[in-house]
Amino acid sequence: MRALLVVVAGCLIAADWPQYLGPNRDSHSPETGLARTWPKDGPAIAWKLPAGSGWAGAVVEAEKAILFHRQMNEEVVECVNALTGKPIWKQAYKTRYVDDFNFDDGPRATPLIADGKVFTLGADGELAAWDFATGKSLWQKNIAKEYMPPKGYFGIATSPIVAGGKLLINVGAKGAGVVAFDPGTGKELWKASDHGVSYSSPVVATIDGEELAVFFTRQGLLALSPAKGGIKYEFPWRPRINASVNAASPLVAKNQIFLSTSYSTGAVLLEAAKGELKEVWKNDASLSCHFNTPVLIGEHLFGIDGRQEGGTKLRCVEWKTGKVLWSEEGFGTASLIAADGLLLALTEAGDLVLIDPKTDACKELARAKILGNKGRAAMALANGHIIARDTEKWVSVKVAK
């Protein structure tokens, strides 16, 4: 998927954010012109809107933002002007999902904008396609009812992806670990593997010269060919205890694949070549990610180490060795974005933090509270603005100069 780039006087200043973790699902944005500091009261607020429950992040294309949340007994899909927050269209459907732990009733999966359509996946498995321009319902189906995967701890939360013209989802049922659907009709095109569903979202990457869909499932790595679902690589990587989740997305750089989880398991870097995998390094001491996906900047990984319940730290790790270069204790869990030579972090406590990643310590350039607590949804960067949410509101703040 390619970002829409806006060029003014030969200078790149803006890009779309059409899916989870950005244009290429690697938490990188090609935007430039970001401010290196903010006013005392923080970056200017462009707009605020009320938010229902859920941890689905916003997505943006062509200056239109899609917001996905729950209001009362409905999962709601809204399209608003990304610059002003003005409503464009709104759709909703009934849901009966109730969180077993009274934690949050979803939805949790960030929507996807692709080929003029919006794809949403609700907490109870309601998969839907909408016309991006008008909001017209194109098709709906419930993958939990159709495939009957084992029930997860917190409902369904994996974000859909399009690869090779197919809509791919980690469904997690026997014989249907991953299912490919026709984006235009919702018809099943193929299904593969017995891998269970995780809370991680897949990425698409070229590995050893071939485009693959790369999943971090309940069992571990699963990399498939989008054409017919042929399995190219598998690698078991999951916590030993059943009461656990794999939630951070995989990272791919050239032919190397990075996986990270928590629960006394940690991270592994794999080298893929000619259908085989080789371990480069693995341990539970470098970067053990509970649910936030790290970002690779140059040869350094920046990520949140540790479980959310037990105190987490922002950490910088050498990609090729796993060597810890620095740690910022007590930073908290955080959504991360790399853009314009900067690292942006949105903490669960609602702080937006601007960091210089080119130093030998955590050098904060600016910090501002833009949300309340429990802001676990991934933020989006588009048109010089960060769009983020907590359990009460959506907010857009200007981070461009």
C-alpha cells in the first residue's frame, strides 16, 4: 500500500496513514516539516470528538479519517474530515460482545482503507466492508460464527491487511488459521494452517525476493504467499503459560524477521533464506514487548520492554545483536511512530512525547498531555497532525511546524 504524498515547492510535507502502523505497517511516516518543540501548553488542538469504548486507532486517506468505536450496543464506523473533524458519513451495526474481564467491550482492531473501501473487524468477529466515499455497506460476515475459532481472552483484535489483491485475516480456526477473502464480495478464496489467532496484526514484506504476508499468530511466525496461501516459513514462538498473548506485530528488515512477546519469553531475530530460518539472536533480556509494536530506525530498535501491569521502560536496542543501548525506566506503554528524524510516543497515560532517537540516551524534546488515562490505541500521523484516542474522546493535534 502506498501513501498519498503531498508536495509543496518540491518539499514533502504530508502523507496518508491508511492502515495499522502506517503506510507500510512499520510505524514509519514519510512526513517532513515536523516541529522540534511545542508551546508550553502543548501542540495546538485541531479538533476533539467524543469516543465510545474500544482501542481501534484512526486511519487516514485523502484528508478523511475513519474512526471505529462502540457506542451503547453498536459498533460505529465514522468518516470525518481529518483536518476539521467535520462529519462526512456514519454507519453502525448491533453487537453483543461483552468482555469476560469487564475490561473494555471493543472494538480493538484498527480499520483498513484499501482500493476505495474501508474494512472493519469487530470484537465479536463482525467483518465488514464499506465504500470509502459514501459509507455504503458493501458486505458483512461474522468470521467467529462461520469458522468457530477458540474464544480469545479479549475478543478479536487483529487488524486486516490486503496482500496480492486479497483481504487476509488471522482467523485462528483449525484448517483456517489464516483466511483470504475477496475484498469486493467477502467470499473465501483460500484458507491455510492450524495456527490460532493472536492479538498481533500482520505485515506484508519481500523476503528472499518474494512478497509474503507475515503473521505472528498464537503459535509464532507464519509467513505465507498471498496467491494461494502456501506456507513459506514457520517458527514457534509463544509464552509457555496459556494465560498469555502475542500482540506486537512482526518487524521485517530485508530478510530478517523480528518477533517479540512478554511472559518470560522475549524476542528473537530470524534470518530467512531459501525456505529456511536461522536464529540470529534470542533472549528475554533485550526487548520483551507486551502489546506495543517497536519501530526500527536505522540499525536501532526502539520499543517498550516489559508487561504493562509490572512497570515498563522505553528501550533502544541494537538490531543485529540485541544489545541494550539505553533504557528509560517508568516510561509506560506507548504507541510509537518514526518520522522526519524524530520518534513520537503516545503513552497509555495520555502523554505525547517527542524524542530525538539519534542520541545515546532518551532525549525528550517535548512532552504534552493530550489524552486521559487508558490510551492504548495506536495513534496515526497524517497531514501534520496526530490523531489519537482514549476511552472518552478522539483528538487531533498539530505536530507540524
